[in-house]
Amino acid sequence: MFALSSSRLMTVILPSVLMAAIAIPSWADSLIKIGSVSPTYVPTAGVEMPEPIAVEGFSFQAEPETGRARIEVHYMYPDQSNFQFEGGAGPQPTFAQLPGLKYDAAARTIVYDEGGRKSICARVQDRKFLFWKRMSVQTTGTCVVTSRVTTHAEDDGWRIRHISTLDTYLELR
């Protein structure tokens, strides 16, 4: 049976573990904050109970004339299908132009390029139907939207209030 003394274990195993930890990129380094919204929505019909909000989906949009790109995040709440017409419009989507997110017209891609990180987030194609022409933007899967409920401390000059928000992030994979 093979056995190592504790001092030998530290000289053999510890450097390997440290090298592996250094090689793994930090999880927080791959997150770019998109925005914050209320973590709940109160439908206007029926019982006025707050409903928790979650990210339903997201899409990228490109403006070829300016080379700009933005991200659109859609939200939903659990009873949205029940209250859709009587409960109000629901949480409004977030539109965000992030520093580093741009449309590369030559490559026909939406790229995030900031701080040494470069990721192709989406590919852009022209679609035609009879006389209509529109752009189709397909995500590549390397840039996704994640979210989490976070409590922020806000100083109003007299006291500190703790406010919960649903924070959304662009995550580079």
C-alpha cells in the first residue's frame, strides 16, 4: 500500500492544487452587469400578491449603420399566463448597451471585446421574404444572461436601507 507522510503530501499535492486554482479563471471575472430590476411584480388583476420575477430569455440586437449592439432581457412571473390580459403588461424588458459590446459589420457578428476578453456572442444574417428584408440574430452560446437576487445597501443621507433587486449579468463562457 502506498502512503505519504503529511510533509511529503504537502510538497507533492499542494503545488498541484495551487497551479490548478491559478489556471481556472475567476467566475466573477466573466460577469458583466446588465442591470437591476425589482425581484417581484404585482399583477393589477385579482389578488394583489407580489409574484417573483425570473429571466425568461434574452436576445442581441445590432445597428449596422452605427456598429452598435445591445442586449434585450425579458422577464416573466409564475402566474403570467393566468394574468396576461388583466394583470398588466408584466415586468418591462431591459435594453442595455454595454461597453465592449459591438456589431462587427465585416464579420457580421456581435462581439464582446473589453479588457482583453473577446467573445463572439451572436451571428447576424439577412433574411428576405418577398419584399421585406430583416436581420436575424442567432446567439452562439458563448455569451448568456444569468441572474440572481441581491440585497444592496442604499444610504439616503440619514439611514441605510437594504433593497433587494434581481441583478442580470452577461456571462462569458
